[in-house]
Amino acid sequence: MTPRHILGRILAAMALIAVLGVADRLQELAESGAPCPEPLGADSSSTHIDWADFIRYEDRSYYLATDLPAARSDVLGRKLGTVRCQLSGKDAETYQVRNGDAAYLSPRTPFFAHKGKSTEQWIVVRHADGSLDVYSTQLRGHL
């Protein structure tokens, strides 16, 4: 291969990386919709909300299934999305919860389908440390 061919391939690869990066950012912006609520200030007169540990996906709320053991990596299915907003500690009294919002999960935390289970009831969250938690549309183990 000539240096010209090598340079052409490098430039093509760089262009592809740039396009993919822009596409990811555009998708992120499209999914984000409205901005997340602002953090509560020290002098805030807003009501403090005690959230259940939930994540919102496809207009359903999924709650941490505290009565189940920690999930193993073999239950991870396809990636469904990432957390958009963390609502705990935010001025969310009048905020309308949207898909991708979570009570305590950090933004960009990925969540996945649960292999062998319906995403209409079950999802799996992978935390930054690699640990996994199962979330269910049924509020379980909180009573």
C-alpha cells in the first residue's frame, strides 16, 4: 500500500468516527427532551421528595426489586438506554417524570433487557462498578 492509500484510509476512518460521534450526540439530545430539574438550593422553599428507587422506560416505572439477589451478567440482554436525569436532590415538585429519568441512578447509567423476561415488566441496570440490579414494574420488597 502506498502512503497515499494509507492516508486516505486514515482520513476515512477519522470521518467515520466524527460522524458516529455527532450521531450519538444528536440521539442523546433527541432523547433528552426537556432539561432535568435544577438541584435544590440551600434556601429552597421546595418540598423535599422521598423517592422510591425507580427508573422510567417506555412510559413505565420500574422499581428496584430489593427482594431478589444481585443479578449475574448472564441475564443482560440488549441495551435499552441510559439514565437521562437523576431526580433525587432536585427541585422536582412539579416536574413531569420522563422516559430515562431515575430517582437515584446517575445520568448515563446503562439499562438492559433481562434475558428470558419481558421488558414490559423487567429491566437490569449496570452500575459504574459493574454490579447489576433488577428493576420490576411491580413495587416489590418495600412493604
